[in-house]
Amino acid sequence: MRKILKGIAGNILLLGMVSFLNDASSEIIKPILPFFIVALGGTEVIIGLISGVMESVSSILKVVFGYLSDKLGERKIFVSSGYIFSAIFKLLLGFSCIWQHILLFAGLERVGKGLRTAPRDAIIADSLPEKKGRGFGIHRALDTLGAIVGASLAFAFLYFLRLDFRTMIFISAMMAFLSLIPMIWVREGKAKRRRDPLTFKPLDTSFKLFIFVSSLFALSNISYMFFIRKAQLLCGGEDISLPVLLYVLFNVFYAGFAAPFGILSDRIGKDKVLIAGYALFSLVCLGFALSKSFYHLIPLFILYGISYAIVEGNQRALVSDLSSKSVRGTALGIFHTTTGILALPAGLMAGILWDRFAPWAPFLFSAVLSSFSSILFAIIRRRITHCSQEKIR
């Protein structure tokens, strides 16, 4: 662990602690959210709608606030405001009485994510400019370690304490407010203000090619809620604690492999690691489509976590490599927006396929599309790699 943390900037550890606490808060809610939606009258299509809106709302705003953080030369104010906004609407989520309330409050809670994500990622990239893969890997590891704690608490609240959904959400909101404390010590360097309007012109063709590939993958990357719902079906449909426990397993492997794959990407190339991650996700989805037993899901949730460890941090790191420092917040915002906004059609399509055909259908669709993304990336990777090396130099 000392070797992994050696040379890591204080900002990355502080932002990692913020994310640790905030994700511990969020992950109390996330594994129970699909069950809460169903309890309030929602269907699989509604689950897809809500999951898509949650991602799309934040993603629409990521490019705006990424650009504003570049234009004003300020990052921290956007990051802090985003965490505060999310905490407030997590609290209000607990008062939901119908699924439409969940749609409203969960969507508004994601506005906070839109505020903070691109400026936060820009601080991380600026704090460790020559080893971004390691920096993002460490941050994602702490982020996901918080997810393990939160999901484990969700399991304990359900299995041992028998708490209801609303009580769990209120506990989550209190933890979200606590996550603001480490932000006090985050320091940002003086960034040069941008005076030009929001534009794609400073971003070259290789960046746009990667955005195209990652957007295709985003269409295949259906919400975790469908994976949990498949687990519930294979548990008999009544018990929700075992699907939550599998979600804990997902997060354990996500956290455990995030930093190592970030370090590996710095050594052998982010393109190679990402191609493998896309391909592994395709195999995971195929496994979920074919699985007939709860026990099949144990290795599949492990591989699901590993595929996320490969993809999540390294996509951001590659975007950072493909952009200069002056437009890095904008570039990260464009990446988050163009990939995240596709969560809405992806979620709706998954819900419709589940309802109209069968629970295996959305997973088969995801397997095919993510496989195509991996193949396409392998074809164009040399051009992207050459550009990222030039940017680093």
C-alpha cells in the first residue's frame, strides 16, 4: 500500500476521502433504490427511466461546469457546491411517496454530481500530471472503498436491523453532510482563466474519436439496477438482502482492482487496458443473459466489479491525456456529458427489452454492443495513443 501511495498528492487523498464518505452515503441508497421504486409502483421501464435521468441530468451539466471552472480558473467552489446540493436532495428523497417523487428528487440529487465531477477530476489530473492513471486509480479506489462500506451498511440495515427504506435514506443523508469536512483542506493551484467561448476547436480528432467509442460503450453500459433485479429474480423474488450482498461483492472487487489497473495503464497504455475492460464487460453481460442460478451470479458480480475497475478511472485518465491543461475541465465535461447523457436511452431500452421480451434481453443487447466498442477501439487505438503521448510531452 505504501508503494501505491508513494508520490500521491494530498489533494487526491483529500478528494478521495470526500468521495469515500459521499459514496458510503450514496451506496446505502443505491442497492435499495430499485426495490424502493418497485415498492412505490414502478416497473422495469420506470427503473430504466429513473436510472437514465439520474445519469443524464448530471451529464448535461458536467460540460457546462467543466467549462466554467476553466473559464473562471476556479475548481473547488464547484466541487463543494456539488456535494452540498447532493446531500440536500438525498434528504428529500426519504420523503418520497410515489415513484414520481423518486424521479424528481433523485434527478435533482444528480445535479450536484454535474456540478462537481469535471472540476474535481481536473484537480486530480493537475495534482499528478505525469501519472494520471495512478491518481485516478487511487481516487476511484477510495471512492469505491466508501461504496463497500455503504453497501455493507445497507446489507446490515436490511438483514440484521430490519430497517425500512426511508430510515436508511435519512441515515445516508446525514453521512452525505459529513463528507463535506475534508473539502476544507483541499487546495487548488492558480489556473489560467479562459476567455474563449465554449467550443470543440481546441480538442483534436483523436479526442473526438475516443468520445465516439466511449459513447458506444456507454449505450451498452446499462444501470447496475438491472443486475441487482436479475439477482433478486434468481433469489426467488422475495429476499432483497442477498442481491445487496452481491452488490457488496461487486464493490469489493471494484475497489481492490481500481488502483492496480490505473498503475498498469500508466505502464502499458490506457488504450490496451480499456480495450480489455470493454471486452470483459461484454462477457459479464453475456453471463448475466445466460445465468439460470443464483450461484452463477457470484463470479459474475466479481467480474462485473473488475470490469468497472478497469474502465471507470482509465477512461477519465485517457481523456486528460488527450487534452491540454487549459481545456482539461471542458474536455472532462464533454466526456462525461456525451457518455452520461446516453444513459437515458440505454436505461429505457434495457427496461423495454426486459418488459417486452425477457430479463435476459437487455444483457444480450449490452454484450453485443460493448463487444463492438472493444473491437472498434482496437482498430483506432494507434492514432489515439500517438496523440496522448504528444500531449504528455
